[in-house]
Amino acid sequence: MTCRWLAGMITRAEGPDGPVALRVIAPITGRRDKAYEELIAEELDAAVSAMSSQSIASPDFVAGVCATLSWTWQHSGRPPIEVEQPDVRRTAEASHGRHAAGGDSLPR
């Protein structure tokens, strides 16, 4: 949900006159505004406040929001999910037209 909000994802819902497009809501405050700098900072503050509250219904969800926003917005902590890093050498070779069987396809 947090990543969808950060990306500005639009969803469809059934309205009285048919489908309507709706922006994904912010995970803690429930705002439907598109994520921008000030709102991201406010959402992170709201998540941190919710973490210290004794009455949060879903502490794991709030912790996930905190981890995601801290990593994406403040560049702190570990990524909220483990992502395998691409083999840069193999990616670079593929983008230069090299292939395993025939070597270079570009003249040197």
C-alpha cells in the first residue's frame, strides 16, 4: 500500500454511475492526495507517532510503513524487502550486443 501511494497509483471502484478512478490512499492518514515531498514527510511523522501509540490496531503494518518511508524518503535503514541485485557485468554485456555463443557483435 505504501509503495502504491508513493507511485501515485490509480485504482478503479464501482460508483453509482459505473467505474470511477480513485487515487490510492496514504497508508496512515488515509489521504487521497498524490504523494509529494511535504505529504511524504507528514505521512512518515504520522507513522512514527502511530508506532509510539499504545492503541495501534496493526503494529506490524505501521512498522512496515515506517520502514518503507524511512528507506525511501530518508535513505535510512535497510530496504523493507530483500531485492536481488542484478549482475551488472551481464547486463552491460547484453546492452552492448554481446552474447554467450558468438562473443562481441560490435567491431572493436
